[in-house]
Amino acid sequence: MAEAHPVGFQWVMEAKKRGAKVFHVDPRFTRTSALADTYLPIRAGTDIALLGGVVRYILENELDFREYVLAYTNAATVVSEDFVDSEDLDGLFSGFNRETRAYDQTSWQYAGQERDGGIEDTGRERDSAAGLRHESHGMPVAAVAERDETLRHPRCVYQILKRHFARYTPEMVERVCGIPQEKFLELARAWTENSGRERTGALVYSVGWTQHSVGVQYIRTGAIIQLLLGNMGRPGGGILALRGHASIQGSTDIPTLFNLLPGYLPMPHHASHPTFQQWVDSIRHPGQKGYWANARAYAASLLKAYWGDAATPENDFCYGYLPRMTGDHGTYQQVLNMIDGKVKGYFLLGQNPAVGSAHGKAQRLGMANLDWMVVRDLFMIDSATFWRNSPEVETGEIVPEECRTEVFFLPAASHVEKEGTFTQTQRLLQWREKAVEPPGDARSELWFFYHLGRRLREKLAGSDKPRDRALLDLAWDYPTHGPYAEPSADAVLREINGYEVATGRPLSTFTEARDDGSTAVGCWIYTGVYKDGVNQAARRKPRHEQDWVAAEWGWAWPANRRTLYNRASADPEGRPWSERKKYVWWDADKGEWTGYDVPDFEKSKPPSYRPPPGAAGVEAIAGDDAFIMQGDGKGWLYAPTGVLDGPLPTHYEPPESPMRNPMYGQQGNPMRKIYHHPVNRINPSPPEPHSQVYPYVFTVSRLTEHHTAGGMSRFVRPLAELQPEMFVEVSPELAAEVGLAHLGWAHLVSGRAVIEAKVLVTDRLTPLRVEGRVIHQVWLPYHFGPQGMVTGDSVNDLIGITLDPNVLIQESKVGTCDIRPGRRPTGPALLDLVAEYQRRAGLTVERDVPIVTTDAGTDGERE
């Protein structure tokens, strides 16, 4: 965090001054490690084993915050008798189909709900990254489920959790992760001692967790710990996901993702959602508790914002115009489709896949097989010049004179050259004014897309073809200003907020959205950012002039709420758990919820409220149901559905690993997404033969001095001077083993590519003893490429394409390689070296990567 998010890390240091204890878990000793109280080196890709050990420590020693756990989690909920845990199936859960590599989740359900509708095939859900939509509104569960408040029922979640994590002992943590037992126990003790009624602990992660084939389950394990310890919805607690850009959070709220619409409404699937009603019902799941019951209002208001007067109840608000998913439309399927000639054109904005995405060679070969590509950026980035200076030009795989892709480079305005909002890590919208005019022909994205849409609509104005109606009927009426007709970002924010169609009055809260076409809302979770006709995101009241929650600095979705699920900061009766951690509470005299933050609960619903029989939606939320967006009102220690690769986190080895899974016969995530394509060679891992061909583990992260793949920072002289060269960090032990010289050259080989880097011999990387052998890890930054003031090979060329099944994010924090002294070969000799390694590793023949590596059947018997 100190390296990659230094502005935020100042508050960690402020907390440390006040007595907080800081632990840092990382494969490499970093600037964060240097400032932490305790540093734990870890084998990359083994975080579930570490976190699972903490879960076991909590449960075995009965250190959970029991009142909180009983009231606010599904610990007491009873699970189907058909459920069989991965502990009994050697790493698989019940319902696994070996042919389709997918789960039937029926047996994972709560008892008595095994045949409830809405459970989709996890194979198709994997292709559509369905886990992304489950993150906000979950999968269908009934509002009421069987519970055992004593937590003694053998099939209650609490007991299942205890059995599942029983093997995650301190000895097993050391055996899997390489973390000494005493270090692990220091972490576990500190975490539990700083949690409970009087204290809270925070968990912070970034892409070091997300970019794994089990990344979703990493975060699930962290959430289990925080729920057990009572750290969710309370001040000083929670889980903070750090974002790498100023508005990555905004790019998922109002998404640039193929399977989501604004406000986490799922993109409809052509087979599952042929009608508006079927689409809405798949979101709101009739019979569940919670605010997703109002999904019809959110959906109708969004379509009304898109198509204005054309969107009416009679035509289902132009639902027929919405695109439909037919399968996997993610970025990696897309680039493989480019290679195969299935994609004609490509718009590239804010991305630099030639060096910034996994499997750089595949990215460049794909971009070289288009008819046209439009690149909008601040500089002539690597993805704009790949056709003339990429590694494939050197090897002859791309011939500039013959490359069929016509590249159009359009200069873009930077963030200081345009107005608008950022939505940052904590869901906070902050408005920025334009500081200077953009130079020359540089324009904002808002200008580009507005005028592109305007010109297309003008060209189609006389069309009578049905296919053109979706474009012609758009409400494309934003006011413009200035000599270049810049659209008003303020007007766009007003539309995102939502308004009453008849009067134009901005809505104040998402509960004002209606399903009859009388409201238009561009993103329902942002409703309130333009409350009372005032741009709330532009507020900058100094912290010395307001309380510590700072509600008048910017605006946080939803409803300017700074901590989600903050009803959990009070006990079931509505009283603060302690005076020290007082945050929101029930004021019996006023008959309402109050506090320092906006309460995440119906303001006038008392803690004593119990829903009538058969209630659903908001009415079904009891006065002590703190997790109001969940179908049962509870925080999930166990996921009965929705998480595609299992209801509980389980340690699997990364897709490329030098060792066998010490915990289960199942080696890797059995649900991981694999692309069988000649360009995508995956290095062998045990139990496959030849894994020793790539004996070392590499991991990748960023440097403070550079930003992402370097598309901006390599062009900025002071930053380029501070970090001028691509390098690889290796331990003194590995340097001696391989023959590497400090500040000399080395080249690294994977099944995809060879790259070179200067050698930095450092004790920041610790060789780890795991399963009786020494595991060497090397570290590389991912900021380099052929363009800019400083250049170098791209580490992403080493990485293959294997994805988490829930969200289709790539495994790019762990891979295997060989490392050799000296510079890499050039030209055809480079291809020869890759081919030699592929031959030795058995990658030259078409092979199915072994997915199921255990011989346990899903019925618990051995096959």
C-alpha cells in the first residue's frame, strides 16, 4: 500500500501513531513492510491457506464475536443434508460434473430450499462472469430459512465452517505458505485481540488478491474473518479494496464491463431473459428480502434515461434495444477472437494491452489482425505503435508493411483538461473542474462519444431499418458549450442522479425511482449526488469544520453513506456495541435511526420489527437484518449459491505452480476458465510431468514512480529518471544457484515468451521452505514496454491466460519460469529458445490441461 497507494497509506501511518498494529503479508519486502510492525513473507498464491488458518484459530478458540455472529450472519442457518464438503471429496464439493467442469449448486442450498428456482448452470455463468452481478444482489434464497440459534446442529453453517477449516492448522499454514508458525500466531492473536465489542480491525487488499484464478475466494475468506470478528459495518473495520486508478470504482459502478449495466444491473442473456419481466425477475428474485425487490424501478428508470420519450410501459421501456449476452464477451475471449479473424474493429481508451494485459504476445497478434483500430490516449502508447516496434516485428511474426490493421491515433484530454467526477476507492464521488484547456486536437471522452453518436445519428436520420432504431431513439440531447461544443459534464451527472420526467426535478434518493416511466435514472446507486439540484460531489468542506465522518466532503454512494451495512454497528436492540465504537443507533424518543453516518437501514423501522408471514422485499427486512441487500438479510459466512467455485474458500494451487497441492488431491481451481488456443500455452504443474522445466515462481506488482503499464509515466521525464530500467529482483541464494550478477543481465523464459531485465540481488525476497524443499520467487515491475523515454521488455509477456470463474479476471500475480544469466536472444533465435523450452515441457503437442486431479467422486466414494 505504501508503494502502490501512498496517499492512502498516510492514514495507516496516522493510525500506527495512535497505537494501531500494522501487519504486511507479501512475497516481497516492500516500502510497506519497512513501515509495518510485522512482515510475513508468503509463497505467492497461497493466501487462502493463511486466511483459513486465521478462521480456524478464531473458531477453535471460540474468539468470534458471538452476539454479532448470531444476529447478523448466516452462522445458525441449516444447510441441505445433501451437501458434501471439499474436505470429504479431496478438494471438490458435491454437485461437480467432471465433463462440463461445472457445479450443480442444488446441494449447497439451505435446508428446505434445495429446489428453489433461479439456479443457473455454473458453466454458462462462468462464461458470462455472473459472479460480478452476484457481488451486489446475490443469488436467490428464500427470506426465511431453518436456523439453530445454539449453533450445535451438525449442518448449521457454523459447524460446517469449523469442519471445513479444521485442517488449516498453524503447521499447515507453514507447510503451504512458508510462513513460520510463530509469525502466523502473532498475526492471528493481534487480529482477534483487536476485534470484538470494544475494538475493530481493518483488512486492506488490492490486485494482489483479485488477479488470481481463486481471487474471489481470497476476498470471501477475508470477509468470513471480518464477519466472525464483528468487523463489518463498524467504524475502523471492514474490508477496503484499493483501486489502481482514481476512478476504477466508477468504472464498475457505471461499467465498462461486458456483463453489467449501471448500478450493477446485469446485462440480459439472450436465452434466459427474452422479456423485460424475466430480466427483472432474475434481478429481484421474488420472495427474497431486501432492496433488490425494487429492481423493476431501477431497470425501467435506466431504460427511460437511455431512450427518453421512446421508452414507454407499452414497449417495456425499449427493452428490445438492449444488447444481449450470448456467452463470454470478456477481454481475453475478445483478443483470441481477433487472432482468429472474428473481430473487425477495436476502440482502445484508457488501456494499453500491448504491454498492460496478460499474454502480451496474444494481445499484439490480435491487434495485428483487425481492419481498423482507434486509440485515444495522452501519448503514442505501445498499443498504437505495436505494428512497427513490438517484439514480434523483431522475430518476423508481424511485418509492418503487411500488417492489415489501420491504426487511428486520436489525442485525449488528461484529467486536468476536462471536468467531471472520479469515484474512488471508498465509493466517494469527487468533482473536478477543468484547470487548463487541452492542447491542440486533444478532446475529452465525453466530447468524443457525444459527437461520435451525434454524427452516426445524422448519417442514419433517414433510415427505416429496425436495426437503426436503438440509435435513433436515444435521448441524445446534452447541452454543449465553448468553441468545440463540449457537452456539459454537469448535465450528465444530473442524468446519472435521476429526475422526475414530468417536472425535471432531481431525485433525492433511489427510493424515489418508479417503474412506470415517470422517472429517469442513469445509475440508481448514484441517486442523491444531485440532490436539491446541487452538485453534491463538488463539496469540499475542510475536515476541521465538520465531524470525523466528513459527510460534506464529496458524496458517497449510496445516499452519501460512508460505511455500508452500518446497522451492524449497533446491537440487535439498536444500541451501540460500545460507547467507544458508537456509529449509528436507534433513538427510541424520536422513533428513528440516527448517528454520525447516514444509517444503512429504513429510518423509521424499529429494531423490534418482525415481518408478517409471506412478506418479501423491503417489508421482509426485520429490524435486526443488518445486511439489507442480501436475500436473507444476513452476512454470508457460507455462500449457498452465487459463488461458482464453491460455497466455502478452499486452497488450490495457482494454475502454474512448481509443487503439488499439500492439502488436497485437487491441484487447481476445478472451475477456472481456460482458453484452449495454440497461442495460449500453459506451463505444466504437478501432477503433470515436466514442471521442473519452469522451476521458479515469478510475481509482479508496481513501483510508486510509475503508473500501471507505464503508458503515462514512461513519457514523464522526472518519473522516467527515477525508475529508468526494467529489472528483476532475486535473492542472493538464487543468484548464486543460477549464476546471476548484481546489476548484470538475466532473461526469463515461460511457455509464452522470453524477456530480459537487469538483475537486482536483494534480501527483500526470502527463499521459503515449503514441503521440505526450497521455493525461490522472483519479482518484476510491470511498467515497461518499447515506447517512452525509458523502455524495456514487458513482464506481461510471460503471463498466460487463465481466469477466475466468477469474474473472469486473469491469474497474473503468480506464474512459473526459468531464469538464466545474460541477455535474451533476438530475432528467430528468440522463437527457437521458447520452442526448445516448450518441447522439453511437453507443450508442443495439443494437450488438455488436467483440471480434475483428485480421484474422489462427488458422492464421497473413491473412483
